[in-house]
Amino acid sequence: MTYTNPVFAYRRPPELDGSTRHCGVVIVGAGPVGLAAAIDLAQREIPVLVLDDDDTVSVGSRAICYAKRTLEILDRLGCGEPVVQKGVGWNVGKVFHGDQLTYQFDLLPEPGHHRPAFVNLQQYHFEEYLVRRADALAAAEVRWKHRVVDVAPAEAQVRLRVATHDGEYALTCDWLIVCDGARSPVRHMLGLDTEGQVFRDRFLIADIHMATDFPTERWFWFDPPFHPNQSVLLHRQADNVWRVDFQLGWDADPEEEKKPENILPRLRAMLGADADFEIEWASVYTFQCRRMQRFRHGRVLFAGDAAHLVSPFGARGANSGVQDTDNLVWKLAMVLRGQAPDSLLDSYDAERVAAADENILNSTRATDFITPKSVVSRTFRDAVLALAHRHTFARKLVNSGRLSVPKVLADSCLNTPDSHAFSGMMVPGAPAADAPVSGPRGEWLLPYLGGGFALLVFGDGISPESARELAQDTIPCGIVQVGGTLREDRVVIQDKDGLVAARYDASGQTCYLIRPDQHVCARWRAFDPAAVRRAIARATCNHERDVQWTR
Amino acid sequence: MDALNTKPNLAAPDDFYEDLIGLHRDLTEAQSALVNAKLILLLANHVGDPDVLREAMAAAREGISPHL
């Protein structure tokens, strides 16, 4: 085995010995999503208690494909580097039909971005890095082997009962973030459901350890000779571990298929009689595309698989869950600090429900291509694959999973509509694009943005008075100035390859207001402090209440 | 909504029709279905315009009710 699961120590909670505790935020579930939320809160020095019913990281590789946007969020959370270092980068994907290579694609990343389109890494490594990061933050406390057994939300707070092997105790909190996974016990305790589709198909996934000279590429087969009429995926992970994914069909018996004596012949047929490999983990799964109607229920907020489920094709599970927390945590932090009304949390619901719908749509389309539901659907699928070999247009129709890209929150009520003409991708709602820069905090643009509000401004048209006023407002806004004179009251960076200006369609005094989660929320061709304040008020749901701006 | 040309546009309609039927000669039902699907995809890509394609799909489906 290439990996041994760590065992995290259970500690007897003081609440069992008479002390009581009220928390600002409790998170249920220390998976990738719960941990990302905890780290984000703790980095903002907001105390957070995480409860997990287990005492280790994921068993088996599970989510293996981490997208660029997730890596950028991890950079903000202080754990991007180990994930990228340990992970396996890949760009080439090959699609086979029968015994033929139909075509290959290259994700060929656009140059001038810090993070690649994807890295592959077993979920257990990913979680372990997040646990380490959370442990290093004084404001985060993770309690292992603490199982929530009852939840009672009320107007003013949420009451929890937590079971340990030493007995049960009670807790109260202002806000509960539920990240307890696809089966979400907390969601069930609250009598809430998800709506959507279950697909009538089964897949076998196996992690195999194999020293081989296979290239680091994503290989996807439709109807290969070694597994007729079904699809197969081969993908590399860290430590020479490979993910193999066999479509089995609905009639397969999950218990039988999981047995090594039944997995081995499938692998031998695929990899050859002489292939030298060892099975590390295997699982048979079905999948669903469903979501809760709402992700916010008063003081209870759902994130990740607990809130929405997609098929694995396209790597939209863990990636979208981490992106949920990126959206939620800055809003919750502002509500907790009294900087925004709690209606700001309704925008979490609106924005992430829209993102979940986009993921579900993409995932459902991929699933319909991979698992056609009718004879005619199968015929069209095979027609596409037959044409794709010779005709490039058909390759665009082949869908073995559209890989995860972040949602552009174009319809969000937090955006200020454009009043000037702009071209390019950086519309209000878009996640800010990275670009190479030079400056005091390193060589990439994104680390200069995020955390709080930032005004990305081209040229030195902002006076020291305006800079000071924005920095000292109720909701402070830092200035990141591209080019121009170095000043103490702002961060000045240089656009060394001209890509910041190009990607942000800059001219003259162009300014972009960037949210704490690095999404654009407003932009102008000229700096107007009153317009910036109005846009910050709108992005924090403060425009409906009378805000006393310090002047 | 008149992007789809349904006026006569084929120079030699009888020749086209003969070719279309001939295309399926000696094929099984499944092979014919595959050829038809490929033909639709090739033509759809040639047309390109999504409004024209939607209109053509609606015209093809017109008067055919779901079989319950």
C-alpha cells in the first residue's frame, strides 16, 4: 500500500465535565469542504469548531481531480503549494472508440497563470494537507469522533447534541455549516431532502499501484474490446497510483463486483496478462444529479455534497464544494462582525444554487452521453464517435465529462451593472483572472486580491486622501495599483508582461472592485469614490440600510 | 421565425431522393439508423445556426405526439 491513513486523536471534551460552550460557528464534517470552511474562518480569526464522526481522512482516493480555481482558493487558504507539489499535472486527454484512438485533446493551458488547469491527487492527501493547515491555526478546533446526533435550529441560535464514546453533550452556536457529505445525517435530522435524478448505472472504481511507463494522460474508452459496450477511464494520481473506472451497467451486483477475484480479470484484460500491479482500493457506485432546494435554512447553511450531488464525470464534486465555502465564508464573517445584514447569506444560496445548477447540467449531459438512455440516444452517441475520428466538428460533441470551471455569477444581485463599455471575460460576477506581475507579495496577481475587498486600479489616479478613506471605511477596501508611482498607502504592482491590462481590458483609469472571494463585482473607466462605496454597499447587502460611512 | 428555408431548394429533387434511399441499400435497421444519425450530425454542423436547427427539429416533430 502506498498510503496509511493517519489516526487523529479523540479528546474528551470539557463539556462532558460540566462546562458549557456557545460557538459563533460550528462545522459538521471534516472532509475537504468542512476543512476549507474552517481554515477560511480561522484565517479571519473567527473561532470555529469542527465536529467529525470519524478520526481519519478519506479511505480510498475518491475525489482525485482538483481544478485551477480550487487551487487558487487553496493558495488563499495557505495549502495550495503542497497539493500542487504532490499532485500530478496533466494536459493531454485521449478518447478511444472500440480499438481505435478517436482523437486527443490538449488542455494546453493559456500561459501566464500560476496554477494549471488540473492536478490529480488522492483525496486523502488533499485532506491531510488541510488538516495540517487547520491544526496550525489557533482559531480552528477539530474534534474527531464527535458525532452530531440531534440538531434543533431556533430563531436566535442552533442547539446540537453530540455523541462521543464517553457520552453525549450539548452545544449551541450562532451558525451551523453542514458539510457532512452526500448522505448528510444532519440534513436527514432536519427532514430536508434533495431533488433530482438518479442514474440507472453502476461503476466500479479501483485504485491500482502500478509502476509503468504509461504517459500521464487521461484515457477514456467507449466500447473497448477489453470491456465491450461500456466505458472505461484511466487516470494517474500521485505515488504511481492509477484510477481505473469501469462502467458496469445497472444489473451488476455491487457486492460481487467489489471482490478482488472479479476485479482482477477486468484489469488483466485491460492492462495485459503481464502487467504488474496491486489493487489498493475499490468501490462500486451509482450516481445522482440532485440538489437541495435551498442551501440556507435560517442559521443552518449547507455546502458541498450535503447540498448538491453530481456524477463524477467532470470533477465537479469536491471542486464545487470548496468553491461553496469560498463564497460563504467571507459573507458569514461580515455578518458575524456586524458589517453586513444576514440577508447577505441569502446571496450565498442564490449564487451557489446557480453554480450547482450549472454543474448538474454539465454533469447530466456527460452522463447522458456516456450512459445513453434509449436506442436512439445510443445511435447518436455512436454516430458522434464514428465521425469524430475523421471530422473535427464531431470531437466537440464527444462528452466524457466537461471539466470543472468556476461559475460566472453574472446574475448576482451583489454585482453593480456596468455603466461603461468593456470587452473581455472580466464581467461583474467573473472570478478574477490571474496574470504574472512583480511586486512586494510575489509574482502572480491573485494573491494580491481576496480576503477583503480590493480595488484593482490601473495607473496612479487615486489620491492619498481617497486611498485613506477607502482603507478606513466601515468595510475597508485596499488599493492594488497596477503601474505608476510607489506609495505607502497602497500596494503597487507592475504588469510585467502586459497581461493584467489585456485580461482586464484596461485603459486610462480603469478600476475593478474585487470581492473577498476574488470575484469581480463592479468596474469603471474612471475612479469615483462614491461609486466604489455604493458598489461595496451593494456587494454586502448594505445598500438597503443606512450605513454610516466614516468620513 | 423564418430562418429555415422550406421552399424548394434542391436542384434535382428526384436525384437527391434516389441517392438518399440508395444510401441505405443492403443495410440492417441498426446500420441505417447509424447512417441517418451521422447524416443529421454532418448537416447540422454545416448549417450551424442554432435557430435554423431548432426550427428544423420543431418542423420534423410537428404533428407527432408522444407514444404513451
